[in-house]
Amino acid sequence: MAGGNPTLNCSASAIHECSSQMVCPVNARTTFGNSMRGQIWRVNALVLTEAILAGVIVGMGAYGQRYRHHPITRFIFLGATTLFLPILSSVISTVGIFPTYTLMPNHGGLFLLEHPLSALVARCNATNHSTVLIFWAFIVQIVMINTSTLVAVDDREGQSKGPPFELLVQGVWTLYLGLSGFSTILKKYFGDIIISITIDFFIPFALLCSKIVLKYYAFQKARRSFALGRNPGLVFVHMQKLQAHESNQHVEAPIGEEAPPPPLLVMREEGKEVEMQPRGYSIKDDDSRTTWIHKIGLVTIDKVWQLDSNVPFATPKLKDLCLSFALFKLLRCRFARYKLTSSMGTLTFFRSLFLKVGEHDRVFGLIVDELSFVHDYYYSSLPISYSNCSIPIVSIFLSLLTIGYCTFSIWKVMYALFSSFLFSSFRELTSSFSVPLLHCEVWCIDQGLVSNVSSTHLGRYYLDLVPLLLVLVLAVAAEIKDMASYICSNWTKVTLICRHVNRASSPQHSSPGKKKWVNLLLRCRCKLMKHWDGKMSQCSVLVLQSRRTSPLVLVRRLLPLPDHRKKVKVTAAVKVCIINALRSIINGSLSNGVESLRRSQVGESFIWACDGKGTSDTILVWHIATCILEVKHPYPYGHDKRQGSSPNLDSDHKIVAIHLSRYCAYLVTWCPELLPDNNAWSKSLHEAVKKDAECAVAGHASGRSSTPEDDYQKLVELLSANAKHEVLKNGVELGKQLVETINDKETTWKLLADFWSEMVLYVAPSENLKGHSEAIARGGELITLLWALLFHAGIVSRPGEDDGATAASGVEV
């Protein structure tokens, strides 16, 4: 359709003859507009697709990093980043800057044979359209470099992930697309064009390159740093020396009293003289004596614990944050597959801290903060910035420049939209932004005869400006979030505490202004940076049909959708029961619920239900029994909405039993890789039991019209008569036995609450490091939190299992 300019005959007779014999300029304009309508629609469709892809990249990259690790959203994000630049190149190559079109008129689809050279010629101006698309690409690429994952890890942890230099290549290609279109008019309109090119092309390209260079410098510094990239080997050797030093001196403190903290490393390892060891690195002359460690300036937990709590950066919460950071470094050794064994002094400190009465929220908060450090380190680029104290400052400065530039661009776009809508009759006089998508000059040619030139406008420019405005707003929001990640980050708080920990004894040396800024930074909170939402997923094998129907229920019945799951808050009652079970485990041994039954006066008769082939079938048997008990003793109507009020003791045990039962069923259904059994066996077992349960209770519906006792009797009758799978039969038998043996429902729910608390701890130890790292990437799991808690308490395997017998895989980053 494109063509060059033909030889023109501009005489008056030629123009009159062409206009009268072929088509007049108005008809030519109409014919050209009709011919181009399809192409304009295709371009608009591609531009809309580009806008959607840009929104996905910017929105998910900046605010949905945890969702990028789910299979579906990960596919969507990968597809958006892959297709964005090719579609952009296709649109620009289709439209161009100054496209020329040649159309051959026809009647009924047949060319006019008597006029073989008849044609419509149009030369268009699409400068603003191409400029917007190029500018669009630069903004998206700037956001992508901010949200990319950069990881500097030890070789034993996995493979480090450096800066995405493909973004630099894409930036160069985008700059080429922009400059190539303006090369034809650069000489003629050098002064005006060079300003426009600098503002729209060179400034965002310079920002993109600056960010990539900064990320590369931070990555190289972090990879060589003993405080970041090489830290696991240093911490491992340090813990070995600490164990050797404490082995003959430590006296174990009684459980419930907080033991003195050991000198666990927190920060300031960088800059010390380090020597290589067979299995890691060691600070020279480090014999792990506390006085020597303090002398060389290392910040350790015992030194943080000695700080006066009146000092602003030494409050109990900030001390616990430093402890979480030290625990994070120990957990990195686990991910690096070091067989880390803590000294008795370290274990005593952890156990006395974890098992203090009334400290369940504090214990869970410590591990949640620890896993947030793990998430940041393996799945973001934030930690590498702390390889040098100036990097966060430079990064915030570049973000401010980007925000300023995007704000100026937002003003330009708003002005263009305003002038397009309100001054449409004076478009050529008001603003260059107010022109349509294409401004074309059309004329006709007939055997060398040329008609008058007619102007026409095609497309709507606001279809480019509105998506650009949305992308600019998202980019500003992403830059603000990037700045907040430095200002409100726990990494910044730990860094500030460690920089001032050696000066805490003489706080008068700090200026009042500096104290004020430090206090503000330490008090900063950002909900968007919250790692774990404090909830656990729920799933059930025994699902009864409700008499109340809704469109969603009907759809789930018609379509073979996956098992329904929801999330509930991990209540204080659940935390207390888990900590109580952990206290029993430390004083005794890890058990799949048998020990809790033996401690109960009525539990001995139920031990047979724990003798399954594996852990998954035991979970399903007790889960089915718990579901049956829930039918007999349902919540009062509206109780779920009043959970936050103050439930009685009976409802506390009931909440714990039901929530942990459904959570363990969720693990069997959705996360069997985190359980002790074989994945395939657990999945097949769940599917078989689920199918058998659905067939057994088909037609049974629960509702308000019948009493709980009637529902219970009917359910037990159906299951007893129709159940075929052994696990389902055992679950029904256990449920009946619980009802018939124990008359007091409070005792029943307490028995189940203790059992499930012990069971969820029993399944937590695992050597599947990859599975737990993926769970952390998705936002965290309760079982991963318990896995880390048990690791620090010195429990890394179940009875009968060799420690580390299962091959552990490193963290995929």
C-alpha cells in the first residue's frame, strides 16, 4: 500500500481534467478514509493491547511481586514482558513517522483497466503517535528495572541473579526506533526537534541507564561482600567456633526463664580481615570470645540486648528485629545446605525465649520478620543496595528525578487532553498535542494528471494519551513504593541500629536533628511491605451441600473446579496451642499426635487412629472425624463474625481444632510436597478419599430446618453405609467413637486441639528447601513459619529419620 511520489503535472488543465474524470478531492479524502479505517482499527487494537500489557507489567511488578510466583500470574507477567516490545515495534513500523500511502481505486473489487495508473496518494504525519509509543516503552522499562529481582548468594545457595541487561538492549532498540523516524526531518527542524527528542527520548534513556549501572554496581559489591553474598560461610564457621567455646562452660537455664543471649552475628562483618577455611570463611583471630568480638566492632545480639531500652533505637521491638535478622542469617546457612548445629547456650536462649508464657505473639512476630528478610533477599533487589551505605541514597535520588520527570510528563498529557477536548476547533493553533492520530494530505493522480490537495484527519489522539496518562501515574506510584521500600524497610532499621549501637553509651554525641530523623525512620511502617498476612488457608475433604444456592455454588457444581479454599486469621488461641505443643515437644519428643493423646485422660483409646501407612492418611482420618464433630456441634449462627469479640474456652479449642484440621487438609490437597510422604501418593490418596466422600454423602444437605443431632445421625448413617475407602471408614469410626466415648464436648474439642497442634508441628520439619522457599515467595505459609521455628529450637527431623538424609536442594532464584 505504500509507495513513492509519482511524476506530477501541476498545470491547471491537468488538475481540472483529473478532478473531473477521476474523483474530486473531497471524494478522494472520503475514499482514503474508508480504505484506512481498517488499518486504524488494527493500530488502535494493538495500542490498547500495549496499554494492558504496560498496566500488567507496572502493576504486578511494583505491587504484586508475591503473585508473580503463582503459575497463572507468572505466565501472564512473563507473556506481558515478552510481547510488549515486539508489539510496540510492530505498531511503529506499521504507522511510521511520515508514512506515504498509494491506493488504486476500483469498482466492485476490480481495478479500472482503462485507467491503469489511476491512484490516490496520501502523505501523513504520525509524529506524535510514534513519540507517545516510544516514551511509553521507556517508562515501562524504567519500572521493570526497579521491580526486577537481583540476588547475590553463596554458591551453595544457588545461582546469583544479576541485573537484567536485556532491558539495556531493549532501551537501545527503543531509542533507535525513536531516532530513526526523526532522522529525515532532523536537519530541517533541528532546533525544535532536538528539544523534543531530548525531553521524550534521551532523558528517560539516561534514567534507565543510570538505574541499570547502579544496580550492577550494587550487585557486584554484594556478591563479594562477607555481610551479604558470602555471609553463610562466615556465619557457619562463626557458629562452629562459638559451639567449641561454649561446650564446656554452659549451664542450661530452666525453661521459662530467658537465658543470656549468645554473640550471634547481626551486622558489621564487612571491612574485617577474613581468611578462607575448608568449609567457609573466618575473621582472623576470631575465637568467638565476646570481649574480642565487641573490640573489633562486630554487632552481635548480646550487645544489642545490653542496650538501654530508653534509647530510641533500643526498644524491645527493635531489639527483636535485630534478633530476627540474626536468625535470618542462620536460616541462610540452612538454605546453603550447611549442617548447622547450635551450641547448648544458643539452644537454651532460643528455647527459653520461644517458650515463655504469654509470649506467643512475640515468638510468631520474630519468625515472621525473619522470613520477611528471607523473602527480600531471595526475591527482590532491596538487600544488595545495603552493600554500600551510599547506594540507597543514590537510588532514592534517581527515583526523585524519575518522579519529577513523570510529573512533568503528566502535566503535558493533561494539557494535551484538555486542549483536544475544549479547543478542538483550534487544534492547529493551540497545541501540537491536539492533532489527531494521523494528519494526512490527499490528492489523486490519473495518467500524470494531479488534482488539488485535500487534508483529512484520521483516528483520535486521546486513545494514545489516556493510556499513557495511566501508565505515568502507575510509574510514579511504583517509584514512590521503591522509595518507601528503602525508608520504611526493616533492612534500613537494622542498619541504623547497628550504626548507632556502639555509640549508645554516649548518646549526647548525636545532634538533636539527627536523633529526630533516626526516630522517624525507626517508626516508619508500610503495609504494602508486609510479607505474611497472618492467615492460613482452609480446605475440607468432607464438604456437605448447602441448601442455600448461589451462582457461585451452581457454577462449582457444573464445572470441575479445584477444591475450594479460603483463608482465616491465625488467632491467638491457635498460637497459644502451638507454643504449648512446642513446649511439650522440647521436654519430650516430636510426635504425630500420639503423645498428646497419652497426656489426655481419655485419649489412650484413640491412638489406633494414628497408625496409618503415612502421615497423609492419618491427617485425613482425623480431619474427617473433626468434620463430623463440627456437624454435631456447629457454630452458633453468626459466630464467625464475632470471633474477634472474646470467645469462651470451648470456642477457643473448637477454633483451634477446626482451623488446624482444615489447614492440614489444605496441605494434603495443595502442598503435599511440604509433607513427609511422597507427593504422588498423597495426591492420589486425597483424590480417592475426596471422590469416595462425595459419592457417600451425595444428596445430603445441611440447613437450619434440621437440628445438629439429626444432621449428625444422617451423615454418619450415609457414610457408614456408603463409604468404601479405608481412610473414610476409619474417619467415620473415629468420629463416632469421639462422640460416644466423651460426653463433655469441651473435653472433646480440647483433645482435638492438642492433637492438631502436635500434628502440625510433626509435619513441619523438612529437607525440601525448594518447597519452603517457593512458599515464602508466594507470601508465606504457616508450616514454613513452624519449620523455621523448629529449626532454631534444634529440631530438624522427626524421630526415626536421619538428619539431612533427604537430599536438600538449594534455593532457586
